[in-house]
Amino acid sequence: MTTTSDPAASPTPAASGVPLAAARPTARPGARAGARNLAVTSGKGGVGKTFVTANLAAALAQRGQKVLVLDADLGLANLDVVLNLHPKLTLHDVFTEKATLEQAILPAPGGFSVLLAGSGMVEYSRLTPEVRDKLLHIVEMVRPRFDWILFDTGAGISDVVLFSISMASDVLVVATPEPTSLTDAYATIKVLATQQDRREVGLLVNQANRVGEGKLICGQLQQVLQRFVSAKPGHSFKLELLGEVKNDLSVRQAVLKRQLVMEHYPGSDAAQAIKALAHKLLG
Amino acid sequence: MDARHLRLELALQLLQQAGALLPEAEPYSQEWVQGILDALCDLSSKDALTGLVNRRSFEMALAREVDRVARSGESALLLMLDIDHFKAVNDSYGHAAGDQVIRAVAEALNQVVRPMDTVARVGGEEFAIVLPKCGAGFGATVAERLRERVSELRIEVASGQTLAVTVSLGGAFAPEWVRSSSLLWMERADRQLYRAKAEGRNRTCLEMQVDSLVSAEEKGMLFAVTQQESE
């Protein structure tokens, strides 16, 4: 793979304050006809980010969408674990030109495609100009072929995470009611609002203990953001609750068996919540 | 097209008034008209008082830099600076003296930076400098050097008095992410300038890293309701 030299394929900085939950052609870096792209991130790890991403991809696929999940957690990828895949070819092979993109894009259970990072990606966990260039090039290449690209980002707010989020037009933050998760989600949203000019971010509350907890948490986060982020005039910021997934038995069983709730427990509350999330994103 | 039909009187007058060199080509030839247009572009991108790049042109330079940084991954620094207590100079010594101070500061700034850097006058006593390929270590040094150079100035004003002024500087490094804008970059640098002013002026404040810290106040507010709920 050569580094991108085609000016048309290079991204240009763009800022858009368009509503998140509505189907429309998005204004985004390097926007051309092609997939809508959504970054799924969380701040804290272990809150079910990859679980949500994979099941959301399956839910979108069930709605007839062509979906690619890009494992953007270059340092510590585990999308393959969640999906019980044993990939022979990964993003690492594309980076090192041992495989073409076509070879590395694999079908996943759930009816979507994945581009897995692979364990060899640890060497790319630092954001060098080379890594940026390669990632951007790959995103440009796959964009025309899908309706959706979901970026499963790593945990934390490192430069790799922020960079992979910046390639997406929309962001979904996954948080649990745990105080540490809320704090990290808040920090992530704050950085996105102040450093990436995001005016709107979606929230999914995972592992909710009871119905309505998502709404409560979203309101709480919104209140603090109102005070510390959008206090300046012209800096309106909106956190939109896009879903609440309760901590039910089906989720625990699916995770243990490395299955998708969308496939194996389609009637569960969790599957319904993810379906509703897909519905909101499709508008 | 015959250029003789163009109404160029005002353009020529403006250029002459600004002391711009008129093209040497045969008047009204295509080359000559191009020369006039180039001279007008040059004129409209500069600040009349200091000869520095003006705000309009600076915003274009900054947008180009955001674009370049997003692609190349190189670092860049934006500095915003402001002459401290400038209003007092105007009030005590008159506007002509104020203009002389602005010109002297502009010249000093231009002498400190590298040829690749762009120094602009973006407001009354406000300046902005974009420094491509400028990393964190060098950024702090150059900002401090700019501040020192201005503070060493002894500016003779018409009344025969000599004035000394200081500047406050705020700076922010270009974000290395795709999604940003020159406006956002200026806001971040501006916040640091505000900090430098608030901390007592005649100093430099640079945004060193992504501010992802959550203060105790923020945490308190974040958990206020959830705690009430569980009680």
C-alpha cells in the first residue's frame, strides 16, 4: 500500500453540528458519497464498547445496511474475541502490505463485515504520521463500499483514540452507571467538545440497573457539560441519549459464549435496546 | 478583451497612495493587468499601519496550516499576543504615539520569528503568529523570546518621550486530529492569552496538553443527583 498522495482522497478539516439521530448525508472530513461513519468510544475500558459495536453492526445489518466494523483499538484489539473469530488476515497485514484490503475484510456472524486489528498492531499503537496516513487511506478506500463504518476505538483518551474518533462524523459514547465510567465518559466528551468542535455526541448507557437510569445519567452529564463546556456563548453542546441497555442474563450469556445478542437472544431486552439504537441512527 | 475599457483609475490611485510599485509591462497589456491584480491582492492582504499580514489573510494562512498539519502530522504553534495596557498609551500620549508603538512592536516580532512564520496584526493592539513545524520545546522558547524582545524596546514617540511596553502571549499547538478548524485553534490560543492577562500580564501561557482532567467541582456536580437517588 502506498501512502495517500491523491489530494481528493485527503481529508479536509470539517466541523458540523448536525443532529445525530437522523439519516442524512453527513458533512465530515473528506466527505464524499459513501458510508456514514460512527465512532464508538467510552473513556474507561471494560464497559461493553465492543459488545455494543458488534451488536449495533448486526442490528444495522438486519435493517438492510452494509456495515463494516473497523477495529480501531490498535493497541489492545479484542473485536475478534467478542465475535469468536480467528482471523488469518488483519489490518496489520494490510499495513505491512502482506494482504490487500479485500482479503482482510472478513464476514462476521451477524451479517456485517469486519476489519480486525490483529495482535501485531501493538507497534502501531503510537500515532505517527505514517499510522495516520495509513488509517485515513484505508477509510477512504472502504467508504464507498459500505453504508456504515463503525470504529471500535480503544479505551482512554490517547492520541490514537482521538484520531480514530476524528475520522468519524458521529460519536457514540458508551458508559455504565459506575462512577469511574461516568467520570471517564465525561472527560472524553469534554475533550471532544473542546478539541474537535463536536456540538453533539450520542450516549448509550450500558449495564443499567433499572429502567430510566440512562435518562438520569444523561441528564446529569448534560448538566455538568452545560456548566463547564457550553458556558461560553455560541458553544452549545448537546448530549443525546441514544439507548439504555439493561444488565440482563442474556447479555452475560452471550458475552460468555462469544455470541451476539442480536442473533442468539433477539427477544431479550438488550437486543431490543440495540435495535432501538439502530432505528434512531437510521432516523 | 481590451483592457483599455476597464475602469482602473481607483485601483491605480490606491496602489500609488500605498506606494506600491506598478508593473513595468506595456500599459494595458495582459501582463500589465496581471501585475495590477497581483499588486491589489498584495495590498488587500496587508495591514496598512504595520505592513504585516492582516486578519483576512492570516485566517487563510491558518486554515492552510490546519490542513497541512492534519495531513502531515507535523506540529505547529499559534501564538496570540496583545500589548499590555495599550489604552493607557493612547490616552496619555495620543493616537499617533499609539500607532508608533504598534509599528515598533510589529517590527520587533517580525525580527524574532523565522522567515517561514507568519506574523499578523489581527486587531487594534492584537497580533497573531503561526509557526509551522514548531514543537513543544521550541514553542516555549520562541514565545519567551518574543516577549523579551518587546520588553526591551525603547520607543521614541513624537513628543520626544521614550516608551516601554510589554506584551502578553497565549499559545496553542495545532491539534493532530483530522477534525478541527482554524477558528477552534484561535479560540484555544485566545484562552491562553486570557490566562496570561489574568495572571498579571507580561508573560506567556501555552496550552501544553489536552485538558482531559476532571476537577473536583465537576465530579461533585456529576455525582450529586446519582448519590441522592441511591440514598
